Amino acid sequence: MPITTIPPQDADKAMAKGATLVDIRGADEHAREHIAGAIHVPLTRLNELPKVAGPIIFHCKSGMRTQANEAALQAAAASVPCHILEGGLDGWRAAGLPTRLDRKQPLEIMRQVQMAAGGLVLLGVLLGFLVAPVFFSLSAFVGAGLMMAGATGWCGMAKLLQLMPWNRPFPGA
């Protein structure tokens, strides 16, 4: 049975009737903001999806990740009817439906990477023009790192940022 998309309002009604909403985003994304009642099963751990009786609605941030992994989601759902939340969490929020936002959680790692990379590129360009052209190499280094991350799926900057104190759980938490 093919996966169909479902608008946020219809997904909300389906959940009220027993459908299971599954958040496939990373742990950092889910901790920062999620839909109440959604179970968290990251895309990398779909094999741990619990067995459910009713339909399953998968969601990510924008709907792109769920659509790109449609075959894996369908396989994980087995014979249960499944849907993709149209627009993901962003679509849910845009429809005026509530989410749980925890501003005490750090920004998602990929947003931190984007901010750090953008800042380093800008710094390299500014220093290249204002101090010495050798600083343009900083921008080139960051650009090469981003290209490598896109090509391989491994991001050294993300790994480094995950080690930062603001991304570690507090003792006793």
C-alpha cells in the first residue's frame, strides 16, 4: 500500500481516533520542539518502531526527509496503513496546531553548523579584505568542509559542536 500525504488538520483528527504520529527527526530536533503525543523513532532506528494497530503518520521538520525515505518508512510500518504529514512539523505549526517548544534545549545541531559555517566564511572574507588575503583560505576551508559533508554525510563541524558544553546534558538531567 503506497504512503499518502495527509494534511495537518486531518492528521490531528486521525490521532484523536487512534492513529500513531511518529517523529523521525534526530533527538536534538525532537527535544527542542515536538508535537504532543508523537512518539520519537529517529530515521536511523526505524527497526525499533513499536507495533501499532491503527494507521501511522510519519513526520519530520518539513516533509522532505519523510518523502525522501518513503520506502524505508513503508517497510518499517509493515502492513499498517501509513501516511506522511504534509509539510511536517512546519506544516503542523502553520496550520495553527500546537507544538511543545523547549527553549532551554540547544538549537538543532544542523542550525548550529549553519551559523558557525556562515560566521567563519564571513570572518574569512572580512579578514581577507581588511588584514591579509591569506584569510580567504578560512572561507575556502569551510566551503570544502561543507562540500565534503554534503558528499559523504559526515560533518566534522557537527561532531565538534556536539562536544560543546551547551550540547551536553546537565548532570542529573
